[in-house]
Amino acid sequence: MTTKQINTKEGLSKEFKYLLAGTPVNIDIVTPAGKKGRFRTIFIGYLPEQFILIQFPDANKLGGYSQYITQGSQVTVRGLVEGHEASVIAFISTIKQTLSQPSRIMVLNFPDNMVIHNLRSTKRVLTDLTANIALGDNQWQVKITDVSLSGCHIEVSEGGKDELTEGEQIEIVTEATEQENLTIKARVCNVKLFENGVEFGCQFLGEQENTIEKIVHTALLSEK
């Protein structure tokens, strides 16, 4: 996958300037034991080379991870920016301090480096998106392990050996946001046995460009 590395000491990229206040972002928090939690929250704003403001994720969803949002803790931030071409921006930072007024806010140190993933330069994104697929009256819960603008790779851990054969047309449903599910039609290809189920490639069918782009964006935002 082609990416662009940005040294913020040499100036901000045009993509970062499109990361507007109120934009949803994902943050990754890793515990000292190596367990990773991913949470959706809101980008508030920034001062170049000084700090970035991020809203605390919902306390009910943070659970035990809230104890790790402390000064010096490392977080990874990913957000979708809309400019001339949609891109995903990602950077790693540390928490400078936390605020409780006027609302719960994380103050992050301004990162030295950022990575820009442009949608059109994206070849294939490794991911672990959960989804459901349907073929006629049959449905399976699956994992999408990689995705591109032309198709994706799917693992079915239980069942599907007899039904999911090459050439069959399936419907894939995956979650883009907490409020939106994405549905896309695809054709099964390259079927192989996988544990107690199957794994296979999928070719996306035509005239679904907007949905395909949203799925790729979702994968980039939840990249491994």
C-alpha cells in the first residue's frame, strides 16, 4: 500500500488541514500487558507544533481502559479527511494532560510524524473487520482480512463448505459506523478450506463505487 510520510516540523500537509473540528476519529489505547482497545471519539482542534485536542471516548465504552488515559500514555489516532480526494490520516502521540472542563478532553503532544493513506493509492488494506454474508436463506458471520477497491478476502470459521462455491453471488454487510451498516454485492472466487469453514476471495460487482470506498475507508480507520 502506498503511503505518504509527513514530517510536521517541515510543515503540515494539506490533508491534515482538512481534519476539521467535529470530525469522528478512532483512537487505539494499548495496556501495559499489550491488550489493545479501539474507540470512536471526536477531533476538537489543534495548535501546530504544540498540541492536539481529542474528546474522551464514551465512558461506558471505555470500561477499564479509562485508567490508561493518563499523562505520558501513548495513543494512535486515525481520522478520515475530505479534501480534493478522501484520505485517512494516522499518527501516534502521547497524552500531555487531561481536562475535565468544559468537557473531558485529552491534550496530545503534537506528533513529529503523520501518515497519509490516499484512497486512490491504496492497493490492499490488511484488516480484521467483522461482517455478515448472505447467500439465499443462508447467513454466516465472517471476518474480512483484507480489502481493496476491487474486492476482499473473507474467512468463514464455521460452515459454508457446500454453499459458498466459486461463482456464487453473495451479499456482504459490515459496520461503517455505530449508526450505519454497509451492504455490498460480490462474487465468490478462489475457495479454500479454512478450519471448520472456508476462506475465499470476493470480486465486488459493478456500480457500487460509493459503498466500496466507504468499506476501504472503514478498513483504513481500523487498520491492524
